[in-house]
Amino acid sequence: MDRSITYKEATEDISGIITKTGWRYYAILTLMGVSGVSFLFLPWAYQIYAGQGVTGLNAPIFWGLYLVNFIYWVGIAHAGTLISAMLYITHTPWRRAIARGAETMTFFALFLVTLFIFIHMGRPWNFYWTFPYPSQREIWTSFVSPITFDVFAIGTYTTSSIVFLFFGMIPDIASLSHTTTGWRKSLYTFLSFGWRGTDRQWHLQAKACMFFAAFIMPLVVSVHSVVSWDFALSVVPGYAKTIFAPYFVTGALLSGFAGVLLMLSVMREAYPVIKKYVTAYHYDRVTVFVVVLSMIWSYLTLMEVVTGLYANTSQEIEHLKYKLAISPFSYLFALMIFSNSVMPLLYIFKKLRSSFIGRFIIPVFVLVGMWLERFLIVPNSLSRKFLPWMWHDYSPTWVEVSITAGAFFFFISMFMIFIKVFPIIAIFEVKEDIGIPMRKPH
Amino acid sequence: MDNSILGKFQYVDDLLAAAETCKQSGYAISIISPVPLVHEIEHTFGEGKNPIKYFTGVGAVTGLLFGILFTIITSLLYVLPRAGRPIIAIPPTLLISYETTILFGVLFTLLGFIVLALVPYFKESEYDVEIAIDAFGLRVHGVGEDKFSDIEKVMRENGSSDVKRIEKK
Amino acid sequence: MAGLLARIAERWNIHREPGFFKKLDHKWTMVIDLDKCNGCGACVTSCYAENNLPVVGKEECGVSRAFSWLRIERYVEGEYPDVKVKFIPVMCQHCSKAPCETGCPVYATYHNQDGLNVQVYNRCVGTFTCATYCTYDVRRFNWRTYKFEQPLDQQLNPDVSVREMGIMEKCTFCIQRIRAAKDKAKDEGKTVEDGDIQTACVQTCPTGAMTFGDLQDADSKVAKLAKSPRRYKLLEELNTDPSVIYLKRVMKEGPSKHG
Amino acid sequence: MKRRNFLKIIGAGGVGSGLGYLFGKANKPPTSELIPYLIPPEDIVPGVASWYSSLCTQCNAGCGIIVKTMEGRAKKIEGNPLHPVSKGKVCSRGQASLQALYNPDRIKSPLKRTGDRGKGSYEEISWDEAISILSRNLIALGEKDENDRLHFLTSLTRGSLNRLINDFMTSYGSPNHLQYELIQNKNLLFANNASMGIQTIPHYDIANTKYLLSFGADFASTWLSPVNYSSAYGQMRQGEDGIRGRLIQVEPRLSLTGANADEWVPAKPGTESILALAIAHLIVKEGHYKGADGAAWKALLSEYSPKRAASITDIAEERIHHLAKDFVKTRPSLAIGGESLARYENGVSGLVAVNILNHLAGNIGKKGGVIPNTAEPLTGKSTLESKNSIASLAQAASDSKIKTLLVYNTNPVFTTPNAMKMKESLQKIPFIASFSSFMDETTAMADLILPVHTSLEDWGDDFAEPAVGYPVATIMQPAVSPTLNTMGIGDIILSLAKGVGGKVKDKLPWNGFSDYLKDAWKDSYSKNKAMSASALTFDGFWNELLARGGWWPSERANGKAVAVSPNAVESHISKTPSHFEGNESEYPLYLTTYPHSHYLDGRGANLPWLQEMPDPMTSVVWGSWIEVNPKTAAKMGIKEGDTVTVESPYGKIKAHAYLAPGIRPDTVSMPIGQGHASYGRYAKDRGSNPIEILPFKKDANTLELALNSTRVRLSRTASSDKMVKIEGSTRELGRNIVQTISPDKFNKMNKETA
Amino acid sequence: MILKSFALYIIIGITGIITFIIGYSINDYYSTDRTPVQPIEFSHQIHAGTNEIPCKYCHIYTERSRHAGVPSVQRCMGCHSIIKTESPLIEKLTSYWETKEPIPWVKVHNLPDYVYFPHKRHIRAGLDCKLCHGDIASMDRVTRVSSLQMGWCLNCHTQRGVKNGRDCWTCHQ
């Protein structure tokens, strides 16, 4: 971080992102918003009207792209909490400039996660039956079901993430309430809740933040393990793996970090002013994480295959055969390995870390690769269950593909709206990063 | 009647020096800053109290108990056996109560923060545009009419650029 | 206080019982003699007629959405001329430790005191978890609102719900027949006797390969058949403890030059 | 609070509650109505089922069924547990007859042709008009003294309906009543008569046999009386005595029965009779036959040495020895000859050979063997008497010797080869009237269509053939009142008799078929001692009859002794394998056809349940296929599901290849039943009909069509249509899904428990 | 001030939501047509009350079937071809009978299709019709007095200790 940046400059730079809006922004936002609606919500409405029959799901393959997207977005959500919570606890300085962006990703990713749960349901209008609430029917929810675990885990995760995100924004919002005018001022004043920036408030803020971080840390691990238990608690070959919890968590973090990298790179291109705050140093740090996670992931993937082979049961062998050779999508396995194991290794070269390849190409590969990982696990395992008579293939239909793509557009448009309302870089933390102005060296 | 003085500083060292002087004179002070000065203040004045941990603790315990009881009691309200498992199944209870512990812990912490740190300041409005950006403020509370110039002097001596008086009815 | 604690302890003990039931009212069981089954498929059609199963058409069948709750699987061994063909009817096995029951978050599938794996259509929200967990792939989903062409709808069995779109369903061991038999027995002041209940498939099976009854009733036909040394359960190694018992097919082992 | 704000809140409240109210209203299910009966039917309690015993007419086995009805609608069909043929069981086709009743494609009222013949333009007319059109036509024929130019073509009818039709035709003055079935048993009747001198199909006692040698008899799906034989099969396998009967299947294509056999003997198509005679040769040669005419048999069978047979049939010599030994040593044993044998060009001789086997092994008249029926059948006329065949009808039509054709319940346009030119022949008939429930291919040629009741709405009776060692009569009574503007076939004929007048009216004075039926049974009751002994009065007998669903003697008498003599069969046994059209170099593969286990000869193809039911051997639904051995397919580069052109010297059709290991590499096989050009929405334009490309070949004795009589060649082609099969994989991969136990262990186990 | 305006919007929003729920419930509970107008103003009060005709005289299938059975037009005419034939309501009935049309009664007690409620079992268990249908004999036009919701059924099943009364397949199949 360039220590010569003044506080004033930082404040103006970051609030400039919020307030200075060009026509290109509106054009892209409109495009994304319209695509989001027409690719995500219109097909979904059609699906609700016509039934799940419009998807490519069938008798043994009951879980397809929607579940893939569900896990995928849970994964994307993970980096945000990891960066803000774990790195907060360890007082890692470089988290400050990127934490807010990552948390925002978490928030919208979780929104999509919830959406995908409802999209994949047969009768989404009855979604509230999955929540435990008292009713005249006297019936609650079954707590042995991993889906109920999901409801609680993701409910907790979403709540905590929202709390953490908005809680962290209060000082910035308060400061913005002084520098802006019009509706923004009203909004910020309301949302700042009486933040004044006194020493007592800062003190309590730091303590509360530490508690939040401490609570959210285990959630990072627990949420994705719970999601992995949706699969691992069954007996389906390819699902019933003890390795799934760490495998999913690692994968989630990997995809999350890649998502953060890509998000930062795009933001930097869109708002060059951010380059001052997110520098090659940040890429350097984050990419190290990506390399480590990628290597752990590669190991776990290897173990997933090897344990299957080693089990040497017909079920496991046939499942692997299908996944690696027979399935109409088997070629994607090679692409997955290339994207997740090979591409991130390029980060070993320091020069590449903040080059164009490092900033854009590799993260895109990892994001695609991690999606493929889920795609190769979810429907493929169901294609080779216990009774060979019921072995069938799955191919997604246009509705599923469109909803999958629509989710990305929707995510981007939500994100674009967000950065125009709230500071995407935490102002006070950046200031902290610049250094507290002391007359004499401390 | 709370008459107070707000002095703005460019540098934290100056501010802390002024604050120390004022505090030694027996005034209640508060430091207003755009960035957290937790570490620096602690360095100067020693560690402050942290009442939020009680909220967190109560929240976590409540969450744990809620998780356990809720899971067990709702399964007993309409007994429907599943998959040969006991009606009161322990692993899910642990898992659900784990999640509710976190959920309640987070919510109670937030509540604590709101109650302790936000609500008391609702009516104060001395937060200043400059302080919001790059100035550090030192506010000295309960300054009598007569002592005003003394405090102002202390601040000016320590490098304050701007000192103003705030009166409240 | 002590009383309350005692009550809690009592409740605790009852509800920590694995499987919950000390004794089932009945243990409905089907025994299928694979040596008698000739794979003709009469049972499948019978099931369609009894349980209001929709006909989904060629396109849906082509993507494996055929609706049969009961299917006859055919396994082939060897190549010409040493071909061995084996048939096995597979329907919901009504597992005592059913994987599907764990999956459902809303209690739409659970185990009742007759040892049956219950599917409650009107409670189902369609999370597909049960079907994914099912090791026998016997669950069927209402992918669309299936229409019964007029006047084919006049054939619909009024004792069985017609399921709406978005609902999971499966073989119920013809619960409507079980209930009707219990109802009749109650009218006559008796309990259900062996042979009173025949599910649609059992009733129609031309070779008499299928038998249905209460395993807890020691004199019942199924109880006797279940003692056969030929008995086995499908995918027994998964420990789902099915209520359907198969009797092994009698067949020469190894290649059969002369059969 | 400011007034404006207050108003805002009030406004929000108002709008909110209004929306809530409307949303609630929109969400509410509509009120439903409660429609009472005007006059409550006596025997109907809403919500409680009533059962009617009746007869299944989906095939010719004559199974007794019971029909569950609720609120006057048929809901379910089950086998009549008292009935000796069905024994409380019923097959898929029987279940699906509900869908014939409630089929959306049924003809709803009488139709008169308006456009060109075969173009499908009809107008609805009233029954009075329809009957009068037909009777005017018949009167006009009579006036021109062309009474014998009237032909009546029906499916196999037995019992009172058959008598009624015969009465009608004889009194009208035409001898031309032809019963036609594609899946016929005339060859079997002829062979039995020629070899054993019995005129009915005997009871094949599969239940009690211990060694069943089946020559292409697919009794699990279609042969003669599948439900009865299936139940017998179950008993044979796991009967009370604990000894498991064995089943050996001789056929080129593994049928459903073959799939259940302990041993499959894939003889070359057309050579099964040679194999049977070779076994007979061995039995005589090795001295197992103890009869007085042993020498004559030896002479007759001398040229069927196993060695020669082995080269012809492609079955190893020692295997023939083995079969002969087992067949004669295992007691009781039974040989049966089924459809695939009967459908060769020399079908009769194959069936005769099977009878010879049974005779030589001493199986005739024994328990677990062939049991001739004890009494004469209850019905008068034997189906054997008819000298006509569908071929002669087509000939007569093309010679313009037919002026009026009445068709009931049969579909010759679909079930005859193109080479026979049935459709062209029908075009030459001036007037065709069809009595049919559905617009099948033949009905589509008709000038006048009189829709008939389905079996669940009509009266009738049937005398099961084959019986079960004693005669069985089944009564068909309406389970539901007619749903459409249709009439029973018997009622139509009786009102036609009134319309025609004269002798016909005198002969058939009844008002309705139910009266005719009742009188016919009154007649039987007075003549048959066993019947009159069973009830005091006819009314009592009749009520009992309707309640039980039919009549059969309570005790069984011993069968009469029959034997096969060498002289009788000499002229009927063939020395060479059956002939296949086309030369081997051009057409390398034999084509065998078989009735689909659900559609039979195509009549079941319009029932959606049957279309959706996977075929037992291939799991194909909603279409047809051609079975090819994987080795053959690999040679030709054909993959599963590929569309191939099947070309015989007489035409070509398209079909999807199904790679079945259970078929000889030199043979391909196709099911009959699909490929309808009309016949309702479920049947139309699905798959293809292999009969189209068959040659026009007849059995020399019975003039029946030979269906397994041509060679074909395959070539790959493109098609947008896809084969849909239910199966994923049929390989078990050592997962122990269908567990097995060896027969030895099984027998040992049985001994231990006994 | 700014705080206040935001608070106002929030209050307005919450008010909207709460009143929406209230409106919905009003519709659900109070505005539902529990007392629909029937095609003929048949009075149970006169028949079952004043004249003390037993329920099962007209609802003949009650003890035999799932359905209680709405009386056939013939059964109405059985009495009313003699009694009170000149009343305008009976003339309406007679016109239905003469045109051979059934009377389109409006269902008061309507259960969803997936609920199997056997009248027979409940009557044979000795339950009074009034328990669910209320005091029909005092109603001029029939009103639904019970909610007919699942909780209502369960409540009775639990209180009476019905064997397997809380098993789902008891009522849904």
C-alpha cells in the first residue's frame, strides 16, 4: 500500500466509485439485469408452470444442474467469510482492502444458493414447509434429514454473513453520510445508526468484530461440510465418501478465492482508482492461497479416485468408469484437472501472479473447473447406482442451462447495484492500512 | 447541561498528548476518529472494558440450549419414525445446536453492540465532516464556562488546528 | 420435580429405542420366488390399473421417466449360445432402515407401525432427496401434470389419490387394499387374516411367484416361505433391511454347454 | 405524528388488507357441487366396489375374470379365482381391456362412408339407419339370388355368438363364414387330428410334468392359454412334491419362455421338426419305445439319424443324444410344439413330429403329459371344419366373387403380407360393413361401420380351447352399462335378421342377444346331465352361472386313450427343413416373426398401458425393433438403436436394431403388432409391421399363412425416430442381484426339509 | 428527521404486511362461504328438527360406505309426491324430478381429494353426527361448524386415543 495516499484522497476515491457513474455502467447493468431476468426468472417461471419435466432430470438422476449450482454458489460464498473472518483473527494486514468485496460476494452468492434450493424443488410454493414453524398440522421438520441441516446451516450462514457485512460497513456508512447529499444522505444517516467514531465505539466494534470472526470461522468449515453431507450421508457410490467434507470445503475455498481474484481484477479495470488500493502485493498474497488450496484439492481429488479404485467393488469401479470414460461428459474431467490442478500452479511464477494471465485467465479457469467438479460428482454418480437396469444418462435441457447462466448475470447485476450504494472497499480499513498519522515514529 | 470542547488534530501523537493532559486534569474525554485507534489508546490509557462478551456468552448458551431442546421437543410433538433411527437422534441434535449456537451468538453480539455502542450515541451530532475523513477529534466533556480557555490552550499547544465549543441544552 | 424427571427419563428411554417400535402391529412382507417368476409383466400392468399410474408416452419414456412403481429387471449372462436370462421384479422394498426416510426434511416419508415405508403425497415438497438416496431406484416423480385422456380417467381408482405435479411417489404395498381389508375385518369384529390382503401385483401374478402377508404371524404363508434356505434380500450388504424377500432362482452355475 | 404520515400508514394498511383479502380469495379452491342420483341404482353403493364375473376376450384363451366396478364404472380386472383356466390370475392384456372400454379412440356411433373408400371420411348416422342400410343391401343381394356372395369374416368365435352367426348365415343362404386369426391354432388342431385323431386341443399338463421339451412354444407370453400355462409353470417349478420340473426350449430366437428355460437349444430356423424326429429316432433306436409297432416306427424314422440332424439343425450330436435320454428317462415328460414351429411353411409336420415324440415317450394320457379332453366340447361346431382360409377369401374378393363382406373384430389388412394384396382385393368388394370398436386398417376400408360393445359391456359366452382336460364354459356379462352409442354384435345380428326378414327372421326371432344366450343355455341345461344335476331349476342354474362366471364339471373323468400310428403320420412328416424365400448370398439372414407379448397380432397396440409396458425380452416401449445377434451386428457395423432397413425379396421396412445375445447369429427376429396405419392415437405410426415384407406362403394342409418363411438382409439407414427402451444395462457385474442356487443344491435342500 | 422518514417507510411497510396477513385471514376464516345458498332452500331444521327424521333415513350410505350419500331425488319425491306438494319449493323439486335432472347441491363439507374420510368407520365407532356437523337439526340452512383442517382431525384422534390415529396413511393414501 502506498503510504503517501492521504486519508482525504482515499475517502474521495472510494466514495467516487459510488457516486460517479458513467453511461457504460448503466448500459452494462441494464444488459446484465435484463439477461438475469430473462435467463433466470422467466425460465424459472416457466418451470414452475410446467413442472420439473422441463429439466433433463429423470428417474435415477434426480439431482442435476440445480444442485450443482447450489453447491457451487455455496463454494463461491466461502472465500468472503474466510478472508474476512480467518484473516481478521490472524490480523493479516492485506485482507483489509479486499475483505469487503469478498463479503459482498458471499452475500449475493448465498442469495443465489437460497434461490437454487427453491428452483430445484418440485413444489416450490410449499418451500416454507422445510422450516420448522408451529402450525395447526402439528407437524414440524425431520431433523435427521441433511436437508434440514442445510436449512439451519445456510440460514445461520446467511444471517451471520449479512450481520458481518453490514456491521463492518457502519463506520463507512457514517462517514459517507457526511460526504454525500440527497437520498444517499438520508439512507446513510439511517443506516449509520448513530455511529460517531468515538473511542468507545471503536473499542466495542473491534471486540464485536472479533466475536463475529470467531463465530464465522467454524461456519466456513461447517456449512460446506453440511452441504457435502447431502451427498455423503447417502449410500450412493460416488456420494458416500468420508473424504467429502474436506474435499468440498477445500474446493469451496479454492473457487471462492478464484472468484475474489476475478472480481478484484474486473473492479480494477472498471475503476482504475482501485489499483491504488489493491496492488500486486494483494495478488501476491491471495495467489499463494490459491496455489496451496489447489494442491490440497488435487490431493483430495486423487484420493477420491484412488479410494474408489482401492475399494474395488463393482459399484465404485463402474462409477469411476462412467465418470472418466463412458459418460457423455467424461472429457470434462480432463478439463477439470487442467483448470484446478495445473493452471493454478502457474502462480508459482511470481511474474504471473499479477499479470493479465494471473488476474483473469487462471481465475476463470478455476471457476469453471470448480463448477465442473460439482457437475462431475452430482449427476454422474446417480447415473451408476446399484441396479444396472436403472443406469441412465443425464443431459441438461435449455431451461437448466439458461437458469445456470442467468444466475451469473443476476449475480453480476446485483453486485453492480451494490457497489453503487455501498463502498466496495472498506474506507476505514484502507485508512488503517495507509497508516495512522503519527508525528513521531511509533 | 453538558458543555464540551472539541478539538481537531492532524496527528494522533498530538491528540494523545492533549488527551492525556486533559484526563489528568480530571475531565472525561472521548476521542473521535475516522480509523480505529484502539491499539494506540490502549497504549496510552490501558485496556478498556468489554461488556459485549456477556451478550455473546449468553447468546451462545441460549443458542445451544435452544438447539438441543427445539430438536428434541419438536421430534416428540409428532412422532414419526424414520429409517430405524431413534426419535431423539443425537447426531442431528448436536449439529443443529452447533448451528443455533453460532446463530444466537452472532445475533446477541449484534444486539450487544447496538445496545452498548450505538444507542447511547443516537442523539449526538458532533460528528464532523473533517473527522469523518482525515481529522482526529478530542472531546472534553463537562468543561465549565471558566475552564474553556484553559482546555483550548492545552489543545492548541499540542497542535490542534481547530477548537470549538459545543453546547447542549 | 422427581416425577417430572422420571417422566422425562421414561420418554427418553422410549424415544431412544432404535426403530422406535417395540413391536409392530404387522410386518407386511412380500416374498417373491424368482424361480417361479417368468417375467411376463402382468404385475406391472396390474399396478398401473390399481394405483392410477399415468402413461407418460414415448418421449418421456425415452428420458427414463416411465412411471412404473414396479418393474421387472432382466439380467443377461454370457453370449450366444450360452445365454442365461434372469428376471427380478423390483418395487419399493419397504426397508426397515430405509435410506430415503433419512432424506426427507418434511416427514413426507417415514416408517409406520405396520412396517411400511409411507409416502405422504400431500406433504411432499419435491426435494428429490429420497429418490436420490434410494438404493433401488424405485421412486417416481410427477415431472408434469400428467393427463388421463377422456374417458380413460373413468378407470381411475377412487381409493387412490391422483398425484399432482411436483410430487414424489412409489409403491405403497397397495395401502388402499390393506386399509380396506382392515376395515372389513373391523366390521366383522376380527383381525386381518392371512390371505385377506393381496396387493395388485400379487393378486395377478400368473405363476404365483409373489406372496404377500404378515411376517409376524407365524402361520402365514410368507412366514413359512421366509424360512426357506433360498431366501435373500436385494442388496442386503447395504443394510437397508428390506421387507421384500426374494427366493433364489434355481439355475446351473457356470457356463451351460448342455444346460 | 404528522397528519400526512398518519394517512400514509392508514393507506398502506388499507391497500395491504385489501390485497390480502383478494389474494386469499384467489387462492381459495372453487366450491364443488354435490350431485345426487336421480334414482339410486339398486346394487350400487357409492364408494363400495361391486364385482362382476365375466370373460376376457383379449386373446382366445377364454380366461374367466372378475371386474371391479365402482359407481358404475369399471376400475380393475382380476382373474376369476374359481375359473379353472385363469385360476384367479390374468395377464397384462387382460388387465388392459379396461383401456379398450375407456379408449378415447373408440368409434362413438355408426358411421357411413362419404368420400372415397379408405380416405377416412365418414358421417355419423343413427342405428336405425345403419341397420336399414345393411339389411337393404342384404335384401338386394337376396333378390339377385346372390346370397352366397355374402361373406362374414370374424375372429375366432366360439359359443353362442358363433352359433348365432352360423344360424344367420345358413338361414340367409350363404356358407361363407370364415373365422380368421393370424395367431391361429388350426395347424395344431389339424396335426392333432391327423396324428391322434382328436379334434380339440388337448390339455398339456405342464403343471405336473418334470421335463418339458418345448419346440418354440412361448407359453409365458402368447401360446394358446398363457395365464393357465404360466400358473402351471409356477407349479412345475416349485410344486408341492418338491421336485423341480425342467424346461428345455428349442427355438432359434430366445423367447420369454426360452429365457426361463434351463436349457436353450438354438436350432436353425425351420429345422426343429428334424430335431424332434431325430430325438424320436433315438428313442426307438435305443429301445425305449415298447409299443408293438416299434419296427414300423424304426423304419419311418430311419433317415433321421442324429448325425444327419446335427448337420441340418446346427445342434451337436451328443446334445441330441442327451435330450433324447433325458426326455425318455425323466418321468413324466412332455413335448409341446408352439407358434414358431407352427408358423413355418411345413408347420403341420413339425407339430406332428412333436406328437410322435409324446407318443414314443409314452406321455399321452398320462398325468404330466398330454391329456385329451374327456367330454365333447359344449359347443357344437369345431373350428376345424372350415375349409376356407383368408387366402381363399382374398382370392374370391379379387375374382369379384364377393358382393358384401361383413367383418367383425379382425383386421386382415394389417395381418396379411403385402404380397397377398389384401387391400387391393377388398377394393373390389362393392360393399363392406365392419363391426368394430376401433378404426383399424380393415375398418377404414368399410362403407358402413357399426361400432360394437367391448367385452365389458356385452353379453356372451365362450368355451375355452384348449380346455383343461374337461370342458370349461365362461359367461360374459356386462360389467358396466354401455358408455357410447354402440351395440353388441349379437344384438346387431338379431336386428339385422329382423331387417332382412323372411327365413332369417323366422330362424332368429329373439329380441336381444341376452335372450338368445339364455335360451341357448337353457338348451344346454336340459341336455347336459351334469348341468341339470347341479341346480334344480334353470333360473337357479343361470344365477349360479352368472355368479360363478361360467360352468365346469366339479370332478374330472379319465381321458380317452389315443395313440399315434406310423401310418397316419407318414404323409405328414417332412424330410427337409422348412423353406425360406430368397437365396443365402443375397439375403444372408433368416427372418422369424413372433406375436408381441402385449399386442398379440396387433390388436393390443391401441392400449396405452400395453404400449408403455416394456417388452419382457428387450424392454422396448412405444415401438418395434429387430433383434440381431451382437456378433452379426458387429460384422455389419450396426450399433444398438441404429435404424436398419430390413429387406426381403418382397419389400422392405425400417426397424431399430436391438442387440440381443439370445438369437442365432444367422437369424433376425421381429415382433408383430406395431406399424399400424390407423387404429387410434396410441397405435398409429409406431414402429413397423414385419408381415408387410413376408412372402405369400401357405401351409399345404390348412392353407394358413406361413410367417417364418423368408430371408432378409439388413443395411443401416438414417431415421429421426428413436428406439426407446427402459433398460439401462442388463449385465449384473457380480452384484448378486438375482441370486441363484444350483439345481443339485436345491434338490438336496428339498430332501433335507422334507 | 431523516431517521424519522426512514422509520416511517419501515412502519408503512410493516403495516402493509401485517394488514395483508389480517386481510388474508379475514377472507380465510370469516368470509368463506360456510353457509352457501343451495339451489333449493332445503331446511334441515324442518326435516331433522321439527319432524325428527333421523339423519340416516336420507343419508343412507353413512353406515356402509365412505360417503354419507346425498339423498337421491327419488327419495325426496318419495315423500313429497304426497306431502306439501303445493309449496313453491316442492314445485321446484318436482320440476327437477320431471325434467330428470339431478339437483346441483353445493358442497358444504368439502375435503381435498387427498383426504380419505370414511363416514362408515366414524359412525360405527359410535360417534354422533353432531360432533363434526354441529346441530344440523337447528339449522335452517346448513353451516359448516368445524374447520375440517388437519389439526382439527388430529386433535380429536389424539384425544380419543384412536389407534394409529396419527399415522399419515390413516387419512392420506
